[in-house]
Amino acid sequence: MSGLYLHIPFCRRKCPYCDFYSVQESDEALAGYPDLLIGQLQYEEGWGPFDSVFFGGGTPSLLAPADVGRILAAADRRFGLEAGAEVSLEANPGTLSLQSLAGYRAAGVNRLSLGVQSLSGRHLQRLGRIHSPGEARRAVSLARSAGFDNLSCDLMFALPGQSAADLLRDLEEVLAWAPEHLSCYGLSMEEGTPFHHQHRAGGLDLPDEERYAELFCALHERLAGSGYGHYEISNYALPGRECRHNLRYWQRLPYFGLGAGAHSFAGRGWGERRAVPPDLGAYAAALKRGEDPAQTLERFDRRGAMAETLYLGLRTASGVAEASFRARFGLGVAEAFPAAAEHLGGRLRLEGGHWRMDLQGWLLYDHLISAFL
């Protein structure tokens, strides 16, 4: 069993905070891209059947619904698509219509991830988003009308000049929509992005660590009180509505990446990570030459696999199962990383056979994990 990730790298406009690979939308490039994805399917063995599919980007909702259907049908023919597979598509609210949403649903997409980010026109403009608050509201209504009963909304917090009142006002309205899933991401300064350059020049009014913690905890408390499980640092879901595909990443389960800039993870040996270079022209040229565009990035040794199992697993509420870790690696977490408990200062606990971090541990995750891995 595997997951399938498809990177759709086209955007109408690049957001200044985003470091994911993307290129300017072009009718010609967009029209030819599905055939490139279908062509790449032929170059590897041992994947599938797929029990989760994720169209990410970029802006996957720039794809025509018919092309989404063709890609899914080709993946099913090549490796198999499980009955009941979760098929997610990321969508920008500014690119949707009832016709396109109904088309995606008919093509086999059964989970829609809407990039709402904010319901403040001021914040959306500052983030470089192409949609308005009204378009976000309309997209939710249209998605429900098109038959989507598994809807995720992305929200961002710790934005320049954002107050707690701004954030909670957005959250209250989103909760009124009753999405099955929410992803809440703190704005981060990714190296090389326009926001990173502005921040270094002192041009962004961002919250300090104390303020960030206040916003993070406010989100947690409000969502937990509304029945959403905080199942991963940035993700909340109603019971049974966790994103099955993304859980693959945190559990080190196999997934196949298609498209320019896509990554794959194979479980052979201690694990192997492959990637397609983030270059659309090179991707198309390799396929035209009859070559596999993916390259091996890393083959894990036992120590590396133990470390990745721990730091990915600790992002989740289920944590890392001691018995599974021991069965896989021949020793327990505390034996593999004896300094962990000391460095994590009580933020890491063994409860019910699982190693987990508490909320404060999640808040300080990057700092704490880097201290001992």
C-alpha cells in the first residue's frame, strides 16, 4: 500500500512567504502537464495500490477536472487505486466555480483543502493572495453544493500586524462553516522568499515568541473545545477525519511523488528518499528523452531511520510506539537517544506505550528536537 503525491507547480501569482516550487501559470504548460505526470508513472515499480492521493502545489485547482480524472485513471491502471481511497486536492478559493468543483468531485476527488489563510482583506493582501474574503466564503458554500463532505480549511496565524482578536474572529467564522479538518500554520520566514528579505531588513511586524505562543495556545483551546482533535502540530480534525495522506509522511510510510519538485519515500532497507528536481523544463526534457526524472536524495542508515522515525512521529498526538520502535530497530527510544529526556526537559513522556510531546513541547518543537538529534 502506498500514497501518491502529485505536485502541480503552477500559480497565478507567487505568494511572498512561500518557498514551494512553483512557476507562473501558462495555458500551454498547464495543458501539457497532465501527460507528463502520466508519462512519469511508467518509470518505477513497486508502488501501489494507492490508498491516498494528494494533489498539492502550486495551485492544483488550476487543473481542468477532466485532466484530474485522466491522471487518476492512469494511476489506477498502472498501480491500482484502492476502493475508498482518500483523494485530496488543494484549491485556491479564487480559482473555483460550482462547475469546476462538481467536475473535481465527479473525477474522483473526495477531499478538498481550501487555502483560506485569513478572512481579513488587509491580511490577504499583505500575504499576496489572489482571493478575497468573499471568495473564500463562496468557495465553502460551492464546495458543499458540489457534494464535498470532507472539507479542510487552511488558516495562517502570527501574520504581520495580526492581533489575537483578528485571529479568533477568523476562527469563529471558519468554525461556523463546520469543516471536517483545519490546518493552522504559523507564518515562518523561509530563506530566499520576499518575506524573508523584508524581515531581515526590519520590514515586517511579526509577533515575538511569547505572543506566538499565546496565539498557538488560543487556537488549540478553541478548537479542542469545538470537538477538533489536535492530531499533529499544525492540524486539527473531527474524529475520523484526519488527513490519511499526510499521516503517511509523519509515520514514514511509502508514497510516490509525481511532478516537478515532487518527493517520494520508499520503505526498502532503512528507507530511501527520492525527488524530481524543481525545474519544469528539465522535468519535461527528461521524460521526452525517455529518462526517469527522479533522483535519489538519501538512503537512510539505521541511525538516520531511528532519528527520522522519532522526530516525525513526535509531531503527532499518537507519538512513537515504543514496541514498534523496538521491533523495527532492536532497541527502545530511550536507549537510542539517551539524552532525549534530559534535553526535552519533561516535554517528552512515555504514556501508554507511546512517546509523546505535550503542547509546550510542540510549541518549541524545532528548538527541542534540534537539541538532541
